[in-house]
Amino acid sequence: MVRVKPFAAIRPPKDLVTEVAAPPYDVLNSEEAREIAGEKSLLHITKPEIDFTPIAGEHEQRTYDKAVENFKLWKERGWLVREDKEKYYVYAQTMGKRTQYGIVLCAHTDDYANGVIKKHELTRKDKEDDRMVHVRIQNANIEPVFFAFKDNAELNAIIAKAASGKPEYKFTDENKFVHTFWVIDDDAVNARITEIFTTQVDAFYVADGHHRTAAAARVGAEKKAQNPHHTGDEEYNFFMAVCFPQSQLAIIDYNRVVKDLGGLSEEEFLKALEADFDVAVATKPRCGRPAKPYAPTGLHNFSMYLGDKWYTLTAKPGRYDDADPIGVLDVTILSNLVLDKILGIKDLRTDKRIDFVGGIRGLGELSRRVDSGEMKVAFALYPVSMDQLIRIADTGNIMPPKTTWFEPKLRSGLAIHSLER
């Protein structure tokens, strides 16, 4: 079972939350962050390079020093204030007609080491190292990770009851997503939440934040090695996560664009596809208007934009293995039968000919990048399901790169976890 605890969050006063809260560090580049960062924005802490003119390097010592200085300053000025006792929180995100409700808590680093916190992606050491520096210098988890867990009826009821009360925060961000945050101030309820997780929830699944999770675990191990009186209960053994019931989450498609056809003409490329796919034109330009985007209709059906047309590609029977947690994935089918076999793209992590587009940007972004001449062909995939993600994590498998896209992203600055009590 998982090990969790409430924590005394460092968070903004109610009247300052919209000024402090900010997008996650990794969804903006430095120029974009500087453009939107107001005086009190958390971006001065998560992307402190924006405080220099010209903008400093993200990994310069002066940038790290500025992050520490700003975090201290935000607390001194009362823009971030620590709670008087440990609590759990409920955080809801609304995108369109869908709302997902999660519990903000602290997970234990040992659970990552022993596989109770399950991953579905590989991490890169350089990115882990970068996140480690930020946790170490601040002695805090400034931004949460995003976990899923299998539904538990009592936890769902507790979340629903908390969310029926008056929220501490509620605001709409620049993407028109609504963020709502409740504080659970009842000691008995908080104790019951701990009990349910530690006796009934057998695993957490990393949805978004693999590198932050790995970095938190490494910092915990580092501090453990430095403490001859380590017990496992110290605050540095815990890190902040927002944990959502599986049934409330939806994965958005994560699509691909490729710069060239590997030396093939369009006709030769289409012919090569026919060996493994049923290929047909889905839509084409009409009356001077561009072709209407075509979205995949289900597993093993792909849409492709080439030239000025959208095509439907359906993988032929025998070209995939529905019994294999990885082989059944459409990202695997596309990688094996098209990107590798026809286009010669062997490593999605390093090949400069391929780029990835989150489905939140829409199919129009795929055709735009092809029409501009930047890319030659685009592929849209049917989204992976939460059931597939959990099956892969439970079997110890790893998804291909850039398989899952979760939206909305967690807003940073609603709660911060200090590694000191």
C-alpha cells in the first residue's frame, strides 16, 4: 500500500492567488515566462532567469541563487504563508464540461524506490539532475507531481464532500481552465484519508512529472545518507503530489510531425504504407477551402496529413499484438511500421527529423506545420486510455516516448511543500 501524509502547505493568501499562481516551469520558455510574469508570480521562483537582463542561463549559479532569494522574499513579504498545521487539500480542474478532483498530499520517496509509485516512462539523468538542484537549494517541492490511483469509493465521497463546501481559491486561467482549491481542516477527516490510502490504495501511477518524482526520491536518498539518525519519518522523505482517481482522468492524443519522407515521393510513400495499412483519402480541399481535419475513430486507426489532404490509415490484422501491453499501442504501431520501417527514424528521443504536438493544440496545428513547409507529413493518433497506462505500469513496461498528454496542467503556487517541519 502507499504511504502518505498531510502537510503544512506554504501557499498564497486568498486575495493574492491569481497573482502568485503560475503555469508549470516546463510549459513556457524563458521569454514567454518573462512576458506573463507579474510582480508576485511564482515564475520568479521557478524560472528566475527572467529576472536578469539579458535573460540568464537556466543552469547558471546566479540563476539558482536568485531562485532561493526570491522564495525567501515571497515568504517575508507575505505573498506565500505557511499553514499552522498539517492538512490535506482538494484541487479541482475544469476544462470545458469535464472536471477532475484530486487530493493534494505528500507521498513517500521509499514508495518510488520499491515500485509502489509506478512509472510508465523512462527518465533522463540530466533532467533529473536539474530538478534535484531545485529541490535541494529550496529544501522544498515548489511544484507538485501528478499521480493517478485506482478509484476508492470512500475517498471519492470524501473528495466530493470537501468540494461541496466553500473553496479557498477559485479562478480561471489564461486557457479558460478553472482551478478550484479546498482546505480540509477537520483532523478526523485528515486522519481517515491517511488510513484509507495506507490500507486500501495499493499503488500510485505517475501521470505527469516523472523527472520531478525521480528527483524527489534522489534528494530523499541523499538526505537519508547524510543523517546518521534517519528514521524514515523525516519530512525530507516526503514530496508533494496531486492524486486523482483514475476514472476522472482523460489522456489527450500526442501526435507526430516529420520533416521529410526519407527520400520517397508522396506516391512512393503512400504505396509503401499500403503494405501494412488500409489507406484512403478522408478529406480534401473543396471550393478553395482547405481539407477538413480528420480525427482517428478508434484504436489502430490513424489520420495523416500529406500534401493538402487528410488520409485515414487503418492497421491491417496481424500487424500488431493486442495481447502485448506495448505492442497494442498505436504509438508502437506507427513507430514500427511507418517511422522506422519506411522513414528510417529509429530513436524518437534523438532524431531531429521528428517533432511532437500535444493534442490540446488541435489537428489544425498539424496541417499548419505541413502547409508552412516546416514539415512534410503529420500523423494523429487515437489517445491512450488510463486502463492501458495502468496495465503498462503494473506489468513493469515502459511506453514509447511522447505517448501521453494530460490536460489541464497542474497550476503551480497553490501549495508548496517544505522539506523541513
